[in-house]
Amino acid sequence: MWVQPDPDELFQRYNPELQKKALSEREQRLKEYEEYMAMLREYSKSDKPIWVVAAEAEKAREAKAREEKKRMAAELEKQRLEILEEQKRAH
């Protein structure tokens, strides 16, 4: 049998600076945990093993990120060309 200290006991043993940091980051950690659990629940709805679904989801996220990067690059290029065109008209 393992004896584990109560989480509140552990927290009380932290130095005050570490307690303050843990409290300030708590909301973010809880949010990330909830998002992670929601993602796992979504993955578990599939007939495929969860690691396969997770890998597919990661590939989809990467593809989406690449598309967003391309879209942003195209938008920046469009803005650059518009600025050059305005400069030509101004002279």
C-alpha cells in the first residue's frame, strides 16, 4: 500500500511564490485539461483505435495550419502589391 499526501498538504508545503504561480496558472491548466478530455471523448466515438484517430486528427491540424499559412502569405503578397501600386500612382 502506498501512502500519498493530500494535494492540499502538498500545496501548503510550496513556498509562497510557487503557490501564487500555481494559483495563477490553475485556470489555464483546467481549461487545457477540459479541452484534452473533450478531444479524447470525440476520438473515442470512432470505431478505430484512439491512437489512429489521434494521428489522423494531427495530420488534419497540420494540413489546416499549412493552408492558413499559405492564405496568410497570399494576403501579405496582395497587400504588398497594392502598396507598390499605390506608390507608383503617387509618383
